[in-house]
Amino acid sequence: MLSTDLGLSSASFLHVPLLDRLAPARDAGFRGLSLTPDDILSLEAQGISAADIGARIRDHGLAIREVDCIGCWLPSHHQAGDDRPMAALLRSLTPERAIEAAARIGAPSVTVVDMMDVTPSLDEAAAAFAWLCDLAARHGLKAHIEFMPFGGIPDLASAWAIVQAANRPNGGLTIDSWHFFRSGSSFDLLATISGDRIHCVQINDAPAQPGADLMAETMSSRLVPGEGSFDLPRFIRTLDATGCTAPVSVEIFSSETASKPMAEVIRHWPGATHAVIQQARNR
């Protein structure tokens, strides 16, 4: 079954320095924290070692969940134009930088995405992901693809095909509820995937009707679990039935996360998420 020791996705609070996120996350009831590569690299540039960063996180009772994300790993990423959204940032998120930073801080895994919308062939994506997994394995890390409906790996079927073709024991999937539902991914397919290939689960909610621009919606209009229209109880039950024991992180991007104090915004997130999980398991 999915772990109920919830983590907080740091990607929702990049405007808050990493060390300032720790107390609010702990006080809200979170037990883990995902990090970005720049969270680690920026503090190292200030003279704080990765070992010290990790120690400060653990001193707050928080586990390091994953480093999110690697954004430049396909050959076609290097050919994508500068007009792509966040192109410069994504090109800096290379496998080497992210994996080495994750290893230094003691993270167990790294998330892999395509947000440049390059639509790779299966052969290209499988070869690139296999190489990335081998690099991660040398550091004792797992790697997991997160599909996104506005990217070149748009749904569960396409991400799972890459993982299967790459055929690496440390390769797997990130399943984000927003991307799962907005991409129209299949519960039937999800039910067939062995839970040990699902390395990370992210949970959130959304209104029934999608926005006209999915990327804009995902970055500004996510809701707290239980406040939207997603069938999260079925989502949780399906993942439980696969034998998935992956950590669950709450990942919510909204105008509220940027406009209000972090401690105020997140204080009810764990309780709301636990209520949804309990509803799924009591049914």
C-alpha cells in the first residue's frame, strides 16, 4: 500500500529558500521533502556542503524523497529552440548535474521529465532513459519518468513503454494525479503495472473542466486533494492494488502558494490528503 508518511513537493515553493521550507513542512505534519537540483547547488555555492544540507533536513524530522527533476536528457532536447517555455532552465537540468547532486545529499531517486514537447521516438527515448538509469545506478539511485499531457511523453502508456523498452531494474515511473487525469490515462493500464515500478506518487486535485492551456493550468490552478473533481479514491485504490509502496508527495501549484505565507498555505494539506486516503481504503 502507498505510504501515509506524506512528503511535500518543494517545486511548489521555489520562491521560498530551501532551509526556510523545513520548519513549515515539519509543523504542518509532513514527513518528507522533495528537492530540486538548484536547491542543492545554490546552497553549495554559498559554502554549505550537501552533507550539512541533508543533516539540517533530517534534524527537522524530514526525509529526502527525490530530486525533481532532470529536464534535458533526450538528444532532441539539445536541438529544441529557445522559444520553448523554460528552455534555458530545462537545459541546465542535465542527468549529470541532477544525479550527482542527488547522490551528494543522499536522495534515493531522481525524476525525469520532458517539458520541451519534442515527441521522441520510442527508440530514442528508451536508449536515453537506459543510459540515464545506468548513470543513476552507479550512484545507487532510481530514476522515474513523469509523463505530462502537454509534453512529448504525454500519458501513462507512452511513459510505461519507454520504461519497459529501456529495461533497467532501477527505472520506473512517477504517477502524478493531475497528469494522470488530465492526460486521460487508463486505470486499466495502471492496474497492470507492478507496484515496484512506480517509484513516486504525487497527489493533487483539480476542477472538472480543464483549462484551455494545460501547462498554464498545471502551474497555477491545482487544488488540495478532496477539493476538486478527480476520482482520487479510485486512484489510490488502484495504486494500492498494484502493491505500490512508493512515497506520496503533495504537489500543488496555485496562485495561493505564491501569494500567502507558506506555513499558512500548507497547514491543512496533510489532513486533507489523509482524509482522501482514508476514504479510499474504507470503501
